[in-house]
Amino acid sequence: MSGGGAKASRGKGAHHHGRPPEKYAPPDGDAPHNYRTNVADVGFYHFGLSLLSMPVVLPLFALKVGAPEWVLGSLPAIAILGINLPQFAAAYWIQRMPRCLPYLFWTGLFQRLPWAILTLSIFVFWETPGVLGWMFPLLYGISWAMLGVGKGAWARVISTAIPESQRGRFRAAFQFWGSLMAVGAGVILARVLGKPEGAGRNEWGFLFAIASLCIFVSWWFFMRNREKPRRPPADLPPTFPGYVRSMWAIVKGDRNLLRLAGVQILALSTSMGLAHFMVYAVKRFRAGEGNAGALSLTMTLGTGLTALVLGRLADRWGHRINLMVSTAAAASAMALALVAPSMWILAPAFLLLAIHQSSFNISSENMIFDLAGPDRVPAYMGLINTFSSPFVLGYAVLGTFLAHRGLASYDWIFAISLGCNLTAAFLLATMEEGPGRKNPLPAWLGGGRRRVQELLFGKRP
């Protein structure tokens, strides 16, 4: 990829416009192999993580082994900071690599080793839980940080291993198998941890051992990808400070990058509403445990089943339109929560949230792939994810603050999320399609979108 600096990234992101998308497709013989390999990787990885569910299993384990009090409420924050903060710094060295798989061998290994060490420690230190209580957050943080260090390289491999025309269906398979694995993991968890006398060393050790084995198997599958060597971008600065300055030029010049970052920041406000949806149902409509299980299953299966449709639509329409579906579904769910007079009216909101999660997971990273091109995927992902991390933590703090002010304050949670998602949908409507994609909107609607862009941002030269 040639050309760089502010001039190369002005307007529509000219550094990649005019690039035929076929240029970045893998060889015909490699595409089916890579597709199967990555679906298997994702299936085993999701199953392992589902066994160690962050909302349920890991807080319970932390409590069991005597972890410090702050750990119980900080697990999501540790994961978010660990995976997002290293990405921008790592992107510079990733872009210089001709092949990413050797690098991912080591980051993947050190991402998984903490779970294996923790498994052995359960059997060795169970009688001294204070040791496990401090080992757990340390090893947990190392694992997520290593995932963040390798995330940009993983994205570059996926963006070149999976043809552009199949990325939506690939992420749909990702989502579908992940949902099925979550259901299967729930059955195992009920049997292993559901003993009347409570789970002990053997039960917890067995659970962590199975989870560790699954994520190591996923690593083995991923390393079977076939990756062609690539030359570093011709405009890549020779030093890291120069690289940071060049990124600032791209940020100022590429309007689509700024809008996509804004979309991600605004759409992530849904996590604030989602975290309090079930609590609101219990407090407002006295939903029982049976309702909670049914609604949770609705979301899990709904996310997987709708992914099969939304993945195909993303490949056909483009990922920008799919993200508009995501934000519209989230906004509709929040609106239902604001006006629902009964549990029966609120229930469809959980299906809308499943649609939101499914389409967002399918298209948010694929939209970055479309806009950046493989050579700049690590940089674009690092910029967007690093900038959005503080907002995710801010939403969590704001949601918790409002929820503790009483039932009426839940309306503020849902109203803020509703407004953020409507604004995100508007930003998506003003964005350009990724290179190589035609505008899938009808001519009259596409013309209206262009008039809105000209009104807000002026005519393109």
C-alpha cells in the first residue's frame, strides 16, 4: 500500500480507495481451509470461556478463594483495559511483520498459560485460599493483556484469511457456535457446581482444566491458518514517535474513521442498559427466577439464530447497514423498557437486544476491515478500541450510580442508551461504504443520504 500522511487519508480515506477487494482475498485453495480452521478455533475458545463465565462463574470463584473485595466488581474492567489498551502500541510492530502467525504463536501461548497455571494452583493451594485469592486477579489480568497485545495481529490474519465476501457469514458462524457452546457450558456448570454441599477443589479444578484444554485446542486450530507474507506499508514511519504522528494525520483526515469511532463509543452505551435489564424486570414487574432463566435463554439462542440471517445480510448489504440494524434494535429495546406496562411487553426487548448483539458482533470489526484494508487493520483497531475503553468504564460507573438512586432512575439509564444508539444510527447514515462495496440503498434514499452529508460536512471536492 503506497501513499501516506494526511494527504493520503484525506476525505474518504483515499489511502485505500480504488483498491480492488480481490487483491486481498486468499488463494482459492486456502480460503475453505482457513474458514474451517477459524470456525473450529472460535468454537473451542468460546466453549472454554463459557465454562469460565465472567458474569457468573469467575466472581463466584473469586469469592470462594478469598480474592480481595475490589476484584469481584473489577473483572469486566480488567478485561476491557487488558484487551484494549495495548492494541495501539502493538500495532506499530505488527504492521512491520511480514507474517503474524509466528508472533501469535507466542502471544497465544502466554494468553493461555495463566489459565493452566491457575488450574494447577487450585490443586496445590486450595487449602491456603489467600494465595489463590491474589494469584487469580494477577493471572487473569496477564491473560487479557496478552490477548490485547495479539489482537491486531489476529485481526490482520482474519482480514486476509477470510475473503471479504464471506466475512459476515464467518462472524455469524462465530456467533452461532458461541451461543451453542454457551448453552452446553451451562449444562456442565449446573452439574459440576450445582451440588447441594457446594463445589470443592476437585470440582473447580475439573472446570478450569476443561476450560484450559479447550482454549489450548483453539490455539492449535488457529495456528493452522495459511498466511501469505506481506510487505510492510511503504509509508510506515521508521520510529514509533513518527508512527504516532502519522496516526494523528489519519485521524484528522479520515472522516469515516472518526465516525466509526463515534459509532462504537455510542453503541457501547447499550452495555449500560443491558447490565440492568434483568434487575429492572425483577424490581418493576417482580420477575421470578423462572422468568430470568427463560429470558437469558431467549437472548443466548436469539443471538445465535439471528446471526445466521444477519451474517448473510452483512455480506449482501455491507456491514454499515448491518450496524444500523444493530443500533436500531438497541434503541427499540430501550424504548420498550421505558414504556412497557408489564413483563409481557418487556419480554420482546430481550430478543431485540439479541439482534443488537448479534449484528454488532458480526459487523463492528468487519467494518474496520472494510475501511482500513489489511495493512492498516492493526492501527485502525488500536485507535478505535483504545479511544473507546474509557467510555465503556464510564458507562459502567454511570449505570451503577443511577441504579443505586432508585427505580425511577432506571429510566435515565434506558433514555441515555436510547439517545446514544439513535445518534450512532445517524452517524452510520452519513458514512461511506467500504472500498469495493456498492451502496445497497435505493437510489432515492442514497440521494437523501448524500444531501444530509453535504448539509453537515459540505460538498466533497
